[in-house]
Amino acid sequence: MNFNNLIKQANKRVEEFKELQRLGMIIKTGEFIPAGVHYPPITEYPDIEYDKMFEGYTMPDDGLLDVYVHIPFCTKQCIFCHYPSHYNSPDEEKDKYLDALEKEMDIYLRTLGIDKIKLRVALIGGGTPTDLTPKQLERFLKMFTSRCDMSKVRQFNYDLSPSTIIGKEGIERLNLLKEYGVDRLTIGVQTMNEEIMRKMNRSHNKKEALKSINNSLEMGFKTNIEFIYGYPGQTVESWYKELKEIVKINVHEIQFYRLKVDAYGDQQGTIKKYEQLHPDDCPSAEDTIRMKQMVFDYLKEFGYNENLRRVFTKQKSNISLYAFNQCCEQKDQIAFGLTGFSSLRDRFILNTQHFEEYYNRIENGLLPFNRGYIRDSEAQQRWALILPLKNYYVRKKRYKEVTGIDIKDSKLYSIIQLLKEYDLIEENEQNIKLTSKGGFFSDEIVGLFYDTKFITKERNLYNDGPLNPFLLN
Ligand SMILES: C[S@@+](CC[C@H](N)C(=O)[O-])C[C@H]1O[C@@H](n2cnc3c(N)ncnc32)[C@H](O)[C@@H]1O
Ligand code: SF4
């Protein structure tokens, strides 16, 4: 599709966007409020009593768990990033962290009363989990896999940055990942525009990013690449140029993130300050909506479809099983490391984001969590609807397993019925899902199912329409 046709299509979405603002569903300023990643939002979790968090918890019937490990080190601090990390740290600091991680895994195993984790899917992320020397990486992989029963593993993912998998050391790291069973890499390319890449303060240039993708593909990893749109300096014209280059890279999966200026978690990245200092450099909400629609229309021509929210693949089977299990199936998962979170049926356990507190807790033989939330029946019903609705679709059978009630008996069902009238949701015997229009505005739609005490923006920022989240709840 040429640029003019893409814009024509995108303008239709902008009209829908404005209409949904009038109806009270989308905030008047149009700013992006990500929703449906966790429920309630992690910023709302209170401090919790240590002994309460595992009280009454029993392992899943099949004994299988998904696992996340967080390695909070990076070469440089990217302007857009809100994740707490340490930059350009000496090797000793990383060794200290790996020591703590090893102890943490052992404390967790004791807490669950098991010798090994029967692993279903693993995701090692950060930070940059490959921002370790090859020797440290090998130590980690050995330590991690020796504490897991790997016989049932379905996917072993690593989220990394390009600069750590190029050159001699990069190839060494890739060989190690392969040797220990990693089969899928997510590489943060972020942009194909060299100037914006520099502005982001990335640790790589475009040539290096492309080289890292090649290395990953050549070594047989399923390869997922990530981009951000709505970034300062981007225009709809420059984004079109980027898209033309992106589709030429033949990978298994492409993810597109709309820029989050306000942090979703507790730490605010420098992008907020940048936006305040350079408002003219930032694309308008309407242009960002256009960029998003351009992704759908342009990628479709090359065989890519959105098979999980914001994830475009040619084949459905290429999606991240970790993300799928977390958001759609809502399987039990445990996490290790700074900021890691465990999601165990009706409860959510969040690790500290402060390095010293992390080390101290583990030194004292305690797990490093300091906040958490045990959902009551109503919160559980919201969680069981919001995550799958946003990311895939709600299977009514699964909803009943997770909540104990039929979705028709939930008080949220009337909102579902209302949204059907606006062509945002559709329902059949088995499933409830967003329409293609609804999928485009998925964050805002699932925001309608939040308890009002968890809506982060003020009431007066929404029009008094029939889809105002404060009036619906
Ligand atoms: C945890 S980050 C880590 C990726 C890896 N360390 C890297 O730099 O390539 C995962 C992805 O989230 C996306 N992301 C991070 N901060 C973002 C923000 N403020 N807005 C939108 N997307 C963001 C980026 O595309 C990034 O690749
Ligand atoms: S985007 Fe990745 S490399 Fe950049 S600061 Fe965040 S975690 Fe580190």
C-alpha cells in the first residue's frame, strides 16, 4: 500500500479515536495509558506480611511452572526506559548479583517444598541478561538449568540488546545460549532511523542491530525484534520509511510498542523530562494513532498479522509462550531477581527494586519480595477478564476455572453487553473477544473493567459519555 492510501486508512482510525473520546472512553488529552498488563496495577500493591504470601498456596496439579529471571544490568541507559538497572557495572557487581540469585532460587525451592522446578516456559529478561561476560553467562545458565527439570520445557526465551550478541564475545554468548537449550531470542532494535537510535542512547547502531539479527537467525534461534513508535522525532512519513525497512528483515515475530512516557511501574525514565523540554519534537496522539494503524495495514501485505496484542507474526506458533501463558491462560509463574514478580493463581508477589534491599533479604535467608496482593473474588474476576481480553480472547471455560463463576453471572457482564453495541466486543458460545476496532483500542477498553480506585487518571479528564470508566463501575 502506498503512503497516501495508508494515511487514508489511518485517518478513519483517528475519527474512531475522536468518537471514543467523545463517548468518554479515551482520555481527552489522548495520552497513552497502558492497561491490562497486570491487574491491579503493580504500583497499587501494598507492603505485605512475609508469611501471608504463600499461605494456602498449593502447586499446580501437573507441577509445571513458568519462570522469569531478571538480570538488571545494561551497557547504557536508554532515554525511554523505565526499568531499574545498573549501567556499565564492574564484573564484581554482576558476580555479587549472580551469587544472590543462586541463593534466592534455593530459598524459593525450599519455600515451595520441591527439589527442582518442573519448567514449562522460561524467560530471562532485564535489563539486558546478556550484559554479562561469557564466563558469567555460562555460570548463570549452569546454575539455572541445574535447578530445573528441563524435560517438559516448551520454550526458553532470552530478551536482549543487539550489542551483546555481535563480535567475538557476542558469538561466544550465542553458542552458550544454544548449548543450554535457549531457543528464542527477543532483540530490542527499537528503530530503523539512525538519528532516532542515537537520540534513544542505544548501545548499538543500525548496522550492528541488523548484524545481531543475522547472527541470531544463522544460529537457528526463533527471532523476535522490537520497535517503538510515537517516539520524539518520528513523523508519519519517517515511520513509513521505517516500516518499509522493517518488513525486509525476515524474522519470526515483530513487536511494536507505543511509546510509554509515564512509567507503568514505579521508576520514571528520562523520556518524561525530554517530552516536557521538547514538546514540539513529540508526535501528536493523532499521529501516533496513524502510525499504529499503518503497522496493521502495511504489514498485512507481507503476511504479518497481529496474533497476540501488538505482536505480528506470519505463523501463530511463533508467539511467545511465556506471554501467552501469563496473559491468556494465566498459568502459575514464579520469578527471581530484582523487580521480578510471581503470579500464583489468586496472588501476585513483587520483588523489591532496590539492590541493597535485595541483597540484604537474601543474606538473611528470605525471599526478596516486599509487596503483593491477594485478590478477592471481585478482583479475581476482573483479572481473569482484563488480561485475556486485552491480549487474546477470553475463553469462558477458562474464566470459570480461574474465578469459580460463570461469566454471565459476573457484574462485568453488563459492560461486555454494552461494548457489543459499540462494535468493540463480540461473543460466541465459547469465547468473548475484541473486534478488530476493539483490538486497536484494547488498552482503553480493558480500562473500563478496572475498579475505579485503580484508574490512574482523574475523573474530569474523561468526557461524561456512556463509556466513561467512572460511570460504568
Ligand atoms: C525490558 S525492555 C528490554 C530490552 C533489551 N534490554 C533491549 O534494550 O533491547 C523490553 C522492550 O520494551 C520496550 N520498551 C521499553 N521501554 C519502553 C517505553 N517507555 N515505551 C514503549 N516501549 C518500551 C522496548 O521495545 C524494549 O525492547
Ligand atoms: S531498553 Fe534495554 S538496554 Fe535500554 S536501559 Fe532498558 S533494559 Fe537497558
